[in-house]
Amino acid sequence: MVTVRRIIVGNNIKHTFIRASLFALVFYVICSTFLLPCTATGSSMEPTYADGSWHLINTFSYRTAHPARGDIISIRLAGNRIMYLKRIIALPGKRLRIVNGTVYINDKAFDEPYITFRDLSWNLKEQFIDDNEYFAIGDNRGMPMPHHTFGKFDKNRIVGKVLF
Amino acid sequence: MKTKIIITLVIIIVCCTLLFSSHDDKDLIQQQLDSLSQSFDTPSNNKNLLQQFADTKKYSVFFSDKLNIYIKTKNPFLKQLNISDKKTLRKTIMMARSGSPDFTIDFIDTNIKLTSNNQATLHCTAVAKGFKSNNIIQEIMITYKKIEGTWLITQIKDIETMKVNE
């Protein structure tokens, strides 16, 4: 017990200061570079993410792999302080349309088990996703379509994958 | 022992504050932007505010020639206006986007780029607060021109972060 306390707090105030500074520096570097903390605001990702819930975004997720369908990602606007959290529905080169609340990708109905409520008035004419684009929608399909932000976006807007 | 723990906590708090604090650009353009983000008195209109905003957001286009700025929108309450001064511009933006008297707008992630000695563009995220439900977020691009030593807004354009073909 004494050894553990000595490791954590230390006997020397100088050493404690250095340890705390190093810890704070490492924490700062981690949280500002590859694990961005964020808060979900709004109801567009419910029930998966509740309003006010905390999450971590891994900005290194797509350095080696491409975003996959079903991934929850963060999409930047003018910068990283305000971002959209959405689920990727369609990948580059695909066609997508919504008929009575059901998403069709390349004319096949897309199974979305994460959706609890579905507003059948959601209808969207066919969209073609370009090579450098993705299509994302939030999980709350119970809300009216005009109040839900979704659509195609450029791939360089992806900040990272939401870890939890 | 207590001193060490207090010092550790203080350092962690300072670092966390640095991490989550905003990084504001302190120049003339930023000052103008701050002045834009004040709240304004707008006519109270309780008729379906969110829908009114949704319509405006979809169709509003701000554009200008020199200092005459005008707005085109399908908002039934604001067809078209000619604006010749900053105060009217502010009121128009507010009117276009809300009918709420407690409406405020914050500009976040401001990226200022000087394109020449007398022209600059500002790319930022505008967050409108004051609605009963969610905040409204819009990515915008503001173009500035320096006229007689003062930076004036010449154009405000909405940027579609995510789009669908209607």
C-alpha cells in the first residue's frame, strides 16, 4: 500500500510536479489529436446516443481502413468544435433512395436493426453517391424528415469513428 | 501529502481548461463577428418557428454587390429586402432565421483567410440558440472587404455540409 502511494504521489514535491505535468501533457496530446471527447446534442441519433451523452472519436480509425457501412462517424463543419454524429448508410459509387421510411441501396432494402421508430413519411428520390462521397443519416427515423440533417458529404469531412 | 495532491489537481484542471477552451482570433474581423453574435430584438412570431426556419435554411441566399446586400428567401414573412447598412443586415439575418425574441447566434471554428490586402473570407459554424428544441447549426462563409480602413461584410453564403438532391 505504501509502495503504491509512493509511486502515485511520491515523496518529493518536485517529482510529483513533473509526474503531474507529464500526465497532463499526455492527456492533452491524446485528447487533442487522436481521441477527441465530444457530447452528443439533439435527438437525431436516438436511441443509440441520447441527448447529452459523452463519446470519444478515434481520429486514427480511417488512416489504414476505409469507412464502412454502419459506422458511426463524426463529420466536421467549419472545424472540429461542432460536428455531426451520423451513421454511414451508403458508400461511394452506390445509389440510394428512401421509400416510406425504408432505405434502398442499389434497389435492395437495407436492413437497419438499430432503428426503433420509423416515420413512414420519409421519402427521398434516388441519390447517386460520387467516388469521394458518403451518405449518412442519424438513427432517429421517428422524427420528421425536414427536421433531420442528413445527406451526402465529402469524405475529407470525416473526422473519425465514434468509439462508444 | 495534501499539498502534492492539490498541486496535481490544479495542474490537471489547468490543462483541461486549456484543452476545452476556445481559441479566438483577436483581430478586426473577429471583433466584427463578435458584434454580430449579440442578441437582437426581432418581431415576435409564434407561427411554426421551426418550420419557418427549415424553409429559410433551405432556400435563403445572401448576396450583394458592393454595400447593397439583399436576401432572397421563400420564407413567406421575408420575400426580399434591400440592405444598405450593418444594423439592417443583422436584423435581417435574425428575422430570416427566427421569430424568437431571445434568439442568439454564436460563431464557432472561425477560419479567417486574407485573400488580398483588402479582401478576406471567414469560414465558420453558426450556432443559433433560443429555440425550444435543438440548436440550429449552419456552416457559413462570410466575405469581407476593407473600405477606408474598415472591414465590411460584402457577402454571406450558406454552405451545405450534408446535401441531398431534391
